[in-house]
Amino acid sequence: MKLLKLLLCFSTIILLHPSEGKISTDLVEKYFISQRNVRSVVMLLCNENDFTNLGKQFNNENIYFTSHFIGRDELNITNLFSRFFIASCGVLVDCGCPGIENILEKSSNNRYFNLTYSWMIFGAPGHTWEEFLDPFLNIEFSTDLIFVQKNPESPLKLNLVDVYSLGRHRGSSLIGIPFAEYDSEGKELRILINLWPKFRKTNRGNFQSFQLKAGAPIDRDNVTQDDVNPLLMLPGKTPGVASFVKYQSYLNFLIQDMHNFTLKYRITRAWAGHLPSGYRLGVLGVMALDEADICMSAIFPFRNRIDEFEFVHSSYKFIIGFAFRVSSESSDSSASLLAPLHTSVWISLILTMLIILIVELTVRIIFIVYKFSFSGSTAKDFVDIMGALCQQGIDPIPRNIVQRIIILFTLFLAFFLYNYYTSSVVGVLLSTPVKGPTTVEELLGSSYMFSFDDVGYHRILFREKKTPIVGKIYEKKMIGVKRGPKDLPMYTDIFSAVPFIKSGKWAYHCDLTEAYSAVAKTFTDYEICDLRTVCGLFPIFYLQAILPKFSQYKELMKIAFMHLQEVGFVKRALTIYQIEKPDCLSGISVFAVGFQAVSGAFYVLILGMCLSLLILVGEILWKKYSFDKKKT
């Protein structure tokens, strides 16, 4: 009877006081559920009481959970961390379980120590985070891992240590920050350091001069590590360095100063490419193979690159196209009274007037020699010609037919030139500016010569020839045209191309930002108004800053770029490196009429002079015949 009462009393004690497990449910409640706000949990345990107590707790909190009893069944780690778990997923681990090291090793190899999963690892008695976690190489910068260990000074207290590394692949050791302390007796959690925001400089954001690797595309020979920074920071256009590379490098240097890390460069000559074996080349190959941590260049966000890179920032609008000038070979005196007619027309007019004066002088000499009757003087002949040219009339009219015909056709010449002059000015005032070619096809069919910026993506463009228009340009304008020693080569820099663009005979394909910068320094106001651009070989994209796929620095870089955007550094960088097209400030440009357009008027005058000379010869012969007949 006494034994029965003893058993009933013991059963009551068991029901009222369930068995405590290894893991403190109170600590899980106060940190894991309340502080981290997990909504799903994976439990890797080996104690039945822990499964029971934690399971009830998660059920009461409406938290989805799954569990694995370590040592009972073989664990498939990829099935356990399935894609059905939502982002705020926690993982509870008991380090006292046999074989837990193998499970954590598989988790490390599959890179589950990332920002997606919040790990809370309870160390066994005598375990410290340094010795237990050091073998696991894939504890990353973005790892969310809390190691719970005994406080060596107070056995009733537990230390919560935030464990991460700056980059184990770059030789970083593990870093542990004791940020909280839990009193097992008083059930009190005391936060010593606020870990959030996790990536600010006071927490993980200070790399303490840790060295990362950066891919740098510089299309130059013999570039060393010491040359990269001066080339990327050099103001203005630098041969072999694209403007958007300098822009992206400028932002990266700001982030470097913000988070206190150093850079070692992986220098490449090009952006992309493949060997026949399939090996990736260029800076994209470096990033795809995870040989660099950040990229000093932004890239095109093509759809097939989404699976290869992490896109973290977009702000640089990459506009690449042809820059050319529409002109009728007007001279620099575009705003003068001579503008409506080309220089060749004015020179032809002056020479024609000299010839007319010589003819008039020759006629006067012949009249004197043969004693023909004539009126006026040499000075009056000059005044008559100028009066006819200016359409001011002639008084008195010359008596002889030869002089009358010369004056008549000079009036015809002046009439035509006056109409060309006035119609040129009025036509410009009443019509819209000349547009020139508006598509690549129209530019290809024009008389413009082509040249391209000497950068890697142009050489790849013509090597691959993925679109028909690229093949046509290569055949018709590149290899199908003979280039003289004074012509532009197929590939050249913007500084060599600007004088040829200015001539109105060449179209230069480049990043238009670079063209605008050079044009603003060399073109006059009138020439800037004649500048035209045509895009089409490359799509217009906002270039994207990239990281390797699943980069551990993704969140840090996203936050850093967002900070630069908020404080105005991105806008400042765009002002420096993305030059807008210069404004047209000269009003209306007058396009000069060339000699071919007015040549008909000169031909009429020449015909009149020839007619007058024939009449002169006829008068001489008639005079001689009359004189001989009278003498006979």
C-alpha cells in the first residue's frame, strides 16, 4: 500500500514537472522567436525531450517546423533544406549529438551557412566556437550563425556569439562577437551589442584593411597592379579604359573607403569571350568562375546573364552609337554675309570678274588699234561691270554690241547668284534643320566613312557578327573601303577622330558620352548644332554592377550602393562621367550653296563672253573687209 502511494506521488511529480532537455526553450523563445522572428524551423537534435518541448513551443507559436533525429536515420541535407521553407528560416543544432560534425560539414559544402538561414548552434560542455567551427570553410561574411556556449566565468550563464568571416576563400579567420548573455537561473537575456543593422560599419561593415579581389577590364599592354588605380582615377578619357568602367570604379572606391577594405586586381584585356574548349575569357569569365569578389566595370544585363551573376546596382545609361556632322562643307565664317555661298563660289566669282575686266580691256585695245568707235573709258567699264553685278543698272548704255553682250550676261549671272543667295537664307529661316541619316541603314547607304572606338567590345562585335547589319557594315565600310595614310583606321581613339567628325565626312562609333565630352571642347557653337547621332548596333541599357553568383557580399554591396544613391554620390558620379550632349546655342545654321549648285550661272556668263568675242571677231573681219573694199 505504501509502495502504491509512492508510485502515484512520483507519477504526479513527472506530470507536473516534465523532463528538461539540453536546449533551453526559454532562450529559444526570447532570442530565436522574439528577436529573430523566425517563421519556420529545422531541428537537428538527438534528445527526445528537446523534440517534445521545442515542438510544443513551436506549435503554440504557429511556427512550421521539421526535425531530424541525429544518429537514427541517414540525413539527406538537400532534402531537409528544401525550397518550401520561407526566407525567415531558423536551424537549431545540438552539438552534443554524435555525427553532428558530418552534418555541419555537408551544410558548409552546400553553402547553407548564408543569410537565408538563421543558425543557432548549442555547444556541448567544453565546446568553444573557435575550435568547433574552425574546420567549416564556408562560414561566410553573410552567415547568420549564433553559437551558444557556457560562460567560463559563470557556469549558470550562456554566451551568445555571432560568428562570421570576412572571406574564408581569401584567407580570413573566423570572427566571433559575444553580443548577448543568458542567465539560466534568472531566465534573463541581456543584449550587450546590437547586431542590427548587421552590415553597418560598427558591426560587420569594417573589414579592417582585409584584401578582396576585383576584376578590372583595361585594354592596354603591360598593365601592373600599381598602374590600375591611377588609370581608373585619371580624369577625362583614357585609352583602353571605358567611361562606364571609370564610373563604376569611382563608386567602388567610395565603398572601399566606406568599409575599409583593400583591393588586389585581376586585370583582363576584354569583357567577354570563349576559347574553343569553352573556357570563359575576359572580366565576365573571371566573375563567372568566382575568381574575383567585385567587378570594376558594369555590364549589360542580358537575360542569359541572370543565372551567372548577381546584379546589385543600376544607374549608368549606356548609349553607344555613331556621332557625325551634317554639313555642306561650310567654312568657319558661318555667321557672316558670305555664309549662303561656299568659298569656292566666291573665288569663282572674283576670278570671273577679273576675266571680264581683262576681256573689256582687250576689247578697248582692239577698238583703239582698229579705230572703232567706242564710248566711255576703262574706269567706266569697271563701274559698268560692278553696277551690273550689283543689279544697280547702267547709264549710259555702251554703244557697241560686244560691250552690251558682256554687260547683259553679267546681269544674268548676278540675277542667278542673287536668287541662290536669298533662297539659301530664306530657306533656312522657313524650314527645319537638316536631320541627316536617322537609322544605321540610312547611315550605311550614305557617303560617310566609318571608324570605331578602339575598345574590346567593338572587336568582339565584328568578330562574332551576330546581326546582319553588323555584317553589312563590316563588308561595306570596314574591309570594303580603301583607307589612305591620312584617313582614320578601322579602330582609333576619340581624340584622333574628332577632326574627322568635324569635317562632315566621317561617322565615329563610340560611347556617346565620350564623344560629347570631346566635341564640347573642340567644336564651335555652329558645329555643335550640326552634330547628329544614330544608335542601333547596341541596345540602350542601364548598365548593372555585378558580383559572382551567390556572393557573400551581395547584401553589403546592395546596401552600400543604396547609401551612395541616397547621399548623392551616384548623381555626382553621373555628372562627372556621363556627359550630356552639348546644347545648340547658335540659333540657325546657314548651309552654304556650293559651286555645283550655281555653276549654271557661270556657264551662262561664259557663253555670253564667248558670244561677245565671236561678235568682236566678226566686227573686226567686217571692218577689215569694208576697209579693203573702200581702198580698192
